[in-house]
Amino acid sequence: MNAAVRAVVRTAIYNDLEVLGVRHGYQGIIEGDFVDMDRHSVSNIIQRGGTILKSARSKEFRTEEGRRKAAEHLKKHNVDALVAIGGDGTFQGATILNEEHGIAVIGIPGTIDNDLYGTDETIGYDTALNTALDAIDKIRDTADAHERLFLVEVMGRDAGFIALETGIAGGAEMILLPETLNQVKDIKVNLNEVLSAHRRSTLVVVAEGDETGGALNLAEKLKEDFERYEMRVCILGHIQRGGSPTARDRVLSSRLGSAAVTALMEGHSNVMVGLINGEVKLTPLKNTWSRKKSIKYELLELAKILS
Ligand code: F6P
């Protein structure tokens, strides 16, 4: 996100526009928590995780009154357009703000879950993937040394992109996603097949939003049948949301942040900038949260073949 903030600020200044940063997301707009941004305010942040502007979940912004207060602050500060970085919730909020108060809005896709329609990849996804993969590789060493069965839970409340790609990259024996229905009895059958192939280690990657209830719940359901494999659970959690961004994420953020400002200058509003087949494209903001981006089911098939 910092790389995107930097790109927005520097592109705007390059084009003689003024930029105000909002601290703490929508809650910050409601409270008028603005900060002047110049080119130095975004120096030395491209390599930092998190966001210098801070983030927050705002219940108040979900109310008409909250959005009215936000619009008042934006108008008082002569804000012509709002650039929102976030996921589907952020963009729903931006769409409503635009509808109710006519403020020009543009979205930049930022979520580690990668579950946004209108872009092949979201900001943070590649970094999260690599962080999770690094952990999975390390877990594999223990799994291998002790010949254990590991259930590794990765983030993804509603989407299995992280699980699918870390599963493939980490050579997982099984991948469980919210997009696929997995009955516990079928998981047991598959696991037995995997284990009877005399593997030295077995690793199941489970998305947190999988309908089995995540790795801990699944372990509970499996424990009687698989006791002999010294099953262990590892929940990777919020480490996936931090750390220095990968080169790919920094380039993506730089491209999309800059493209957002360019699109606004060209008169676009109520759209999200995304990367589709390597090109920057605009998608109506509403589509980004009302439509669903599908995982590539052929990758799931690939994972099965390769395991
Ligand atoms: O929405 C992105 C996400 O990373 C989900 O995958 C995860 O469930 C959630 O955020 C965690 O959010 P919080 O930090 O608010 O618990």
C-alpha cells in the first residue's frame, strides 16, 4: 500500500495537483484526519509493509450520517476526488459515497486475498504468497524430519487464491478452499490414499474460510483416524499481511497508483484501476464488489496431478 500511496502522491505532484492524505481510512475522513502530502512525505516508504497512512474498519461510514460527515469534510477541504485503496468493502463504501454526494472516486485494488473482480492481481497478494510459502517450506522440513502430517492454515476468509497458489508452490499433498465443497469423509479417503503412498511428509494447505472450519476444526475431525501420523496444525495468520513487499508488488502498486491519478485527470470516476493481461484497465467500481473473480480450477487439477 505504501508503494501505491507513493505513486499517487508523486504522479499527482508531477502533474501540479495537490494531495491530502487521509489517516485511518474512512474513519479518518469522518473525523477530518487529513495530512498534507508532498513528495518527501512518501520518501523511503516503497519497501515498507503496512501503510504510513494507517488503516481502520469504520462502522460509522456504513451509516448515512457517517458518510454525510465524511462528504462535508471532503468538500470543506476542496477535495475533487478520492483515491481509495482496499478491497470489496472499501469499494462498496466508495460507490455509495459517490452516489450520495457526487464525490469523484477511484479504487486501487489492495487486499492480500486477491479476490477482486477487475484485476488479475491485487496489491499485497504476491507478498503474502511469498511469506506464506517461506513458512510452508520451513514447516515441510519438520514434517519431513518427523514424518508428520501437517495442516497449514493460510488466510482467505472468502477466497482460496492464497491457499491454491501456496499449495502448488509448496508442493502440498492436498489443498482445501472455500470455492470447493470438501466433505470430511472424502478428505479422509484422499488423505489415506496420500499416506498409503509411503510419503515422508504430508502437508495439507487449508484456507481459513474453507467450509471444514479451518485447520484447527479439521484437525479435530481427523484426529481419531490419523492419530498415528502425529498430526500438527500451524495457522500462519497475520504474518501474511506484513513485511517488505516483493518487487512484483512494488511494481504493481506503482503502476496502479500512477494510473489512478491519470484516470482521474482524464475525467474517469467510479472505476477501479486493475491489471488485466499485463495492461492497466478500468472496471466500473460496482462490478468489483458485485461480481466474483473465480479461482482457476485448472490449477486445482494441476495440484492434484503433481502431488
Ligand atoms: O480480508 C483480508 C483478510 O486478510 C482475510 O483473509 C482475513 O480473514 C482478514 O483479512 C483478517 O482480518 P482482521 O485482521 O480484521 O482479522
